[in-house]
Amino acid sequence: MSYADVAAKGPKQSAEEAAAPPMPQIERTDESVHSLIDVDSPHVSSVPSDFSSQTIKTETQAERIELEEQARAAAASSSQSGKKTDRAAFAKQNVGNPVVLGNMLGVGVLGGVLSVGAYKKWTRGELGWKVLGIWAGVVGVFGVADYYVSRYFFQKYPPKK
């Protein structure tokens, strides 16, 4: 259904509205055109004829390529040093470890419970700084308790490195 169809079904225009003066229009003049740019002036630059065949066309592109090469070199040097701090790799290696599984399950359950609870409080208009502060304290207590419990169980079930 178009706007015109909807407007046609609505109330008709009154005589007062129909007699209203038309909306003012912007006058268009050519006085706003001051001058054309002189192509011989020094602020206009040209590109070499082989520009389209160049692999790097702008300074920005050259800087980006240089930064990417530096990032690749840094990644190669960090992988050569043997330091694996990637948490995803740790989780993949220890997917069968009950401590890692318990931590993932605990964080997921706590996050879900707090998220659903926050949404319910928000819809009732009861979510405030006091509630958020209490929940932040709960997350802190959970984190401390999880650290010590995990440390104890990692002695029984050591992680793979």
C-alpha cells in the first residue's frame, strides 16, 4: 500500500488548508558560481602515465603494507620463541581436562544467570547501580573461589602445555 493510498483514505483537506499560501521556494541563481579552476595552477597535480600499472598507488597503501609486514615479522618471531599464550590453543589442548570443562561451564552458567537476571530487573525498572555493584561483587567472589578451586584440582589433573 502506498502513501498516496493511505492519505486518500484519511480526512479530507479543509478549505482553510487548501487556501494556505504555497511553501516558499529557494531561488536558484547562477551568481554562486565564482570561477572555474585553472588547470595550470600549481595546486592541481597529475599522475604519471604508468599509474594504473603500479602495485602501490598511494602513500597510505605503502604504509599499510609496511605495517602488515612488521606484524607478520613480529608474529613469526613470537612463534619462534616457543611462547604460546593463546588461550584458545590452551583450551583446545585441554578440552578433556575436567578442571577446564568445569571452569567453562561455571563461567557460562554464571554469565547466563546474571544476564537473564539483569534483563528481568531492567524490564521491571529495578536495575540500578546498587544491584550492579552487588552482582560485580558476586563475580569477584566467584573469580577468587574459582582460582583457588582450580589451582587445587590442577594438582590432581595437570593441564597439557
